[in-house]
Amino acid sequence: MPPYHGRVVSRGFRLGVDFGTSNTVAALRWPDGRVRPLLFDGSPLLPSAVFVEPDGRISVGQPAVHAARSHPERFEPHPKRCIDDAAVLFGPASAGGVPSAVPVPELIAAVLGRVAEEAARTAGAPIPSAVVTYPAAWGTARRNILLAAGSAVFPEVSLVPEPVAAASHFVAVRGGAVPVGASLMVYDLGAGTLDVSVVRRTVGGFEVLATGGLADVGGLDIDAAMVAYLGTIYAGRDAAAWARLSQPADPEAQRLSRILWDDVRAGKEILSRSTSVLVHVPIVNDDVPFGRELLEELAEPILARTVEVASAVLRDAGVRAVDLVGLYLVGGASRIPLVTTLLHRGLGIPPVTVEQPQLVVAEGSLHVGEPDRGRPGPAPVPQSPKPSPSPASAPAPASGQTGQTGSARPDIRVWRRRLAISGGLVLAVGAAVVALPLLRDPPDGRSAGDEGDGTGTVARSIDTCLIGTWQETHSVLEGRGEGPAVRRTGPGVVYRFWPTGRVMLDYGDSTTWTGEESGRGYEVVVSGWIEGTATTENGTLTLRDVRASGRLIGRVDGEVVNDASLPETDGSLDYRCSGDSLAIWNSAQMVTAKRVSDDPDTDA
């Protein structure tokens, strides 16, 4: 068993390193006790990737990723996954065409060495002592390899299980109260892997009761699902262009493919804070709108497996979910809001989150073994997601108590009331949005009709890209916390934009949006048309002087809860028009359409 240092005793600097599958994070403890993350090229995330030059030199991080574009045969993105191999082959070498074998401890030492260099630069002198974390499931052989790599870099190195470091952060930094004998679950979802552990507080720190994980689930898998979704759109439109992006065979295609994946990852991260984002697709030079609802639809099958692992770990630990003092989310991918929702629904307890979960393990490793200093502190306030867990999974409140988890099923009376507001639904540019006034007032209060000259020439304020006939291809409308999101099924809305600024939305005999939540079925059916005058300015599409003819019907479980005329509502949304692609969106709706014709009088 490698040495295990339970308490920081050095009066000088000390370093905590979370050596991850895709990224490595490090935190530096200063002599005055402050703990700060190290930055690598301005980011706290150092790619764990390595690149071996023909002369044997090893590049780490972004330089390795960059070099791999030209020589992928000399690149290993995940050296941690090679922990069971004696060596990794790189090459072929420049002379003789024979690959070179590099021992795995040497690759890991290169990553830790890059961390040591940055720490020394920050502190002004080499760091003598480091704590390196490892997955709780690792056995002695793996730990010894990690220890050997660390010992090649630092004069003094100790190893700490990742969930123990996270639990120490929960107590020392987050202020969580974990009495001796109490248990905490640590859910660590990184870029490439999932690790779930239950730890129990002891007099001397924490012990791991049970652990489990998935080696093929992480943020990268959600990125892949988003890219695959884009493939369903573009593979049929331009098979050659999409093949270059999805299977790049030349340096330029590899560069563009990297741009696509980087933009997808950035979009995913933005959707953790916002409800919509545009993802740029190179080569075809298009921007695709992604809403959080679409992201969650793609991610749910992946994340559902993580909830199953968490449930299994609880069983293995012999601990009931209701007896946990907390469910602590760490790892960068845990920021996805759906993670919180699914865990709350599946385990019946609200997870505890932090602003930068990717820093927890590295920072927590420097607090392992510290006393509570007389302050258990108040229990952290969990983040309660929506929807709350179903009655089947949530613990029932004791007799005479009021449950704290909120309603698990949407109230049909609420939905009926929402449908009744403003004529039932606000309809704008092909999007039926349930009971929310999503259309904003125009930014400057001008009438759209003031811009046209009535002669059939192009109005000064209508984007010429819009002129023509468009067929809706995708429409998702979020419930905004009072009901489910609904998705258009069947034929989509037809949009027509004339040069004069006239616009018409044709719903035909029946355009339907459907959704489901907590076992109840929701349906919105719209028929007829909406007509008005459109103007565009700085990416905003404004609709004024709206006239409508048709019906809107809302049903819950087949019961009609609203039947009204289409509302005549002015307003505006954001839009992006490029070539034959159109996207229209705001914080609660996402619509895409394809051009049918440049002539607005053409039948769709």
C-alpha cells in the first residue's frame, strides 16, 4: 500500500493534483493556507494528452493536441486509460519505420511534470510536496504505477482516493456537516468517465464503503451525441461535406473537424447556464440552434446509466438514499442541469452542486485529514431541480409533515389556466408557446408597416435572405417550469416572406405539438393562418399588425382544456438566415426551417 498522508504538515507550499482521464486539474496551497487553482494557458484544465516526438521528447496539454493534427500516430489523448499497459507504442520512428515504446509511468510523469513546472513558476520555487488523487476502485498495482510517476517528479508524493478528496472539500470548503458515522455520496462525472462512491465519516477522516463507475460515459459522449444529431441534418444535405467533418482525412478537414467539436463542447457548456445556443458547422458554413430541451433529449439515455450506477453503489454500501447527508456533484460534466434532475428523480434526494465542480477533487486533496476546526457549519443548501422526484422514488413525509420536494405532477388546472392566457397560446413565426408571452415588444416601437413603400420593391428593413417559402423542419417549445416541453409532430408550419415585408404562417388543417410529463400526455393542435408585417434589424425579427384566422386546441390526456381562436399578437424573436437554412429562437422556443423556394407564392 503506498504512503497515505492524512494531514498537511508542511509550512510551505503544497500541491494537489487531480490526474484525470481527459484533463488534469491542480491546486496550490500557499504558506498562509490559501488554496488556488493553477492555470495552464489561462485555463484550470490541462489536457492530459501527450505527444511523443521522434527524439523521445514528450509534449503535454495543448501543444500535444496541436501537434497531433499533423502526426496523430504520435499522440495519446488518455494516458490514464493505459494504466494497465506496460508501455504505449508511438511512431513509427523517423528512421527504420519502427514504433517507439514509452513506459506508461513516463507518460504520466510527463503530465505531472508539466503541473510541477507551472506550480514552480507560480510559487517562485520548486514544490517539494504533492498529493495526487486516484479512483477509489484502483488496486495496488495501479496505485504503484501512479506513485512511481509522481515520485519521479516530486521529492515527496502521497496518494489520496478521489472521493475522499471530494468529501474533504464538502466539509472544509463547502461547509457541509458530516458527523462521524454519517455517509456521503460523491458523484464524479468528468469528460471521459463516471465514478460514484459512498464514503463514511470516521474519527480520522473518510473511508470508502462502495464504489462503481463507467469507463465509457462522460461529457465527451454527450458531445458525440450532439455531433451525431448534426449528422442527421447534414449527411443527407451534403454527404461529401459531412464526411469530411465526421471522418477527416486531410489536415484541413482535421482542423475543421476540431473546430466543430470545440464549438459543440462550448455550446453544451453554455446550455448549462442558458436555454439556447447556436453551434457553427464548418464547411457547410451554417449555424444550428440547440435548445436545452434538445440537449437533454440527446443526453438522457447516456445520463440515465449514471443514475443506475448510483443506485447500485448505494445498494453495495448498504446505505439508504434518505440516510445520506448529501449527494455531492463533482467533475465538469456534472454541471449539466439534467444530471441534477435525473439524480433527484431517481434517488429521491436533491444533489448539492458547486460553481466549479471540476476543481473539487484537486482542492479537496489538500484538505484531507484536516480537523473541522470546531465548525461543522450549516448543512449546504441543495439545489432542487425541476421536476421533483416522482412519489415512487421520493421518501414520503412523516405523518403530519409537509413534503419538501414539491409537486411531482403538473396540475391540470395550472395548464388549463396557462392555455387560457392571451387567447390560449402566443403564436409567433411558426412557434406555439404554451401560455407564456414570449414575444417581446419591438426594440424601438416602430411599426413594421412604416418601412415598406407598397410598390412591391424590397422593404428597407426586411432581410432579403428571408424572402421566399420555408418549410419548418424542427420545433421545440419549452414548458418553462409549469408543464412539459412540447415538440412538433407531423408536417411543420410553412412560412412565406414577401419583399414588401408581408409574412404569412400557414398551419394548414392541423399542426400538432405533443409532450409528456409524469405519465400525462399534452397536445397542442393549431389550424389556420397568421399574417402580418415583418421587419428585421440586428438579428431580430419583428412581427406587427398581426391578423389571424384559425383555432387552437389544448388537450391533457385527451381531454380538451382549451379551444380558442388564434391570438393576434405583435412581437419579436431572434433569427439567423443563411443560404437555405433559417433558425428562429428565444429563451423558450427553437425553430428551424429549410428553404422551399425563393418565391413566396410557391406551394410547399
